[in-house]
Amino acid sequence: MRILISNDDGYLAPGIQALADALAAVADIVVVAPDSNRSGASNSLSLDRPLSVSKAANGFYFVNGTPTDCVHIALTGMLDYRPDLVVSGVNNGQNMGDDTLYSGTVAAATEAYLFGIPAIAFSQVHSGWSEVESAARVARDIVLRHFEILESPFLLNVNIPNLPYDQMGPLTATRLGRRHQAEPVIRGQDPRGREIFWIGAPGACRDAGEGTDFHATSQGRVSITPLQVDLTHREQLESLRGWLK
Ligand code: MN
């Protein structure tokens, strides 16, 4: 099995190192990841400048671009083979509910899925890298145990509690929850007295009921949500047709 690994926290992040170490034992891996933290990059492609690929001492490739750039480059010419699987992460913090739209971690996996390659995004529920090796072990379990089960291609979003491996709850199929609207922007001043804004925190959980990713992880379980890309609002399609008639 040949696995392409990327992330959005950058090639130096502990999460991608742990994931690469865990998967190198069971597969041929190649790491192509952003040169810096691109969390929140979503599915953006860099179209206004060229991209360069460099190789780090540990063999990881790093790109001066987004997570989507990394996977796109790897799949469209950089690699001389088609990976069997693309994994992303392990991210420094959760990607649940509405987070999945902003996430560069999920985006890297989505890019592979768009090319017809099965893909899995892994995130730890809390940031700070506690129990990151345990999360990487869970990721390896999922890669090994579930790779052949779903119809390919699949796009899975996995959120892993920051727990020791032997205290980790079971793998649980979930749907995305929803958040309230984001917290307000944080207003400040730069050293020259100009007004600046920092994007605020994500909103609190709004739909975190039974069956959601929020609920499963709050119980110490590993949440696995199958994602799709089609954003069409099917119920509104009919009423739109009626309105246009
Ligand atoms: Mn990140």
C-alpha cells in the first residue's frame, strides 16, 4: 500500500511526524506538506505564483503553498505513481461540524477524493499534541482495518480524543454536528496605532446531539464521519424550480 501524507499544520508539526512514523511501519509513505502552518486554508489553490517543492533532512517534502496545493502537485505530476490512499493530519485540534468547511486538514483529503483516491483526515479533539502518538496509532488502525470496507473512493473525517490508546473509546460512525455562529472578531491596534482584527474563536456547539461527531468525542469515542462534496440543497431545488416556472 502506498500512502501520501499531508496536513495543514506544516511539515514540522508533531502530528504529521507521528502519523508518518505510525504508517511507515505498514505502508510505503511519502509526505508532501505545507512549509508553514496553513490551518484554515480550506480548499484554496495558489494560482497567483509558482510553487516550489523542497526535501527536508527527514525525507519529507515541503511546499510553499496550501494543503490543497501539496496534494494537487503530488497527484498531478510530482509523484510517478498513484497513491492507494491519502491521509491528512494528525491535526492540532478538532475539525467537527462546520469546522470541516474551513479546515485545511480536511481539504487535503478532499483534494485526493476529487481525484478519485480514498482519503482520510485525522484530527485530535484538543490542540496541544497531548497523546499524539496514541492518535497516530488509532489512525493506523483505521487505515489497516477499514481501508477495504467502504466503496472507494471515500472521504472520511476522523476526530480522535486526546486519550491514552488503552483508554480510547470505540470507533463510532457519526454525522457532522453544527456550531453556533463564530465568536466576534478581536479588535486591537498594531504598534503604529492602526486598527487590526484577529479572527475570533469558532462558535460553541449548537447541534451536538446523539449521532454527531461532537457527541461521540465527548464520550471519549473516536468519531468517523463519511463526507461528500456535493453541496446542493436538494430540498430547496424543487421550490426553486417551482419559483422559476
Ligand atoms: Mn491545523
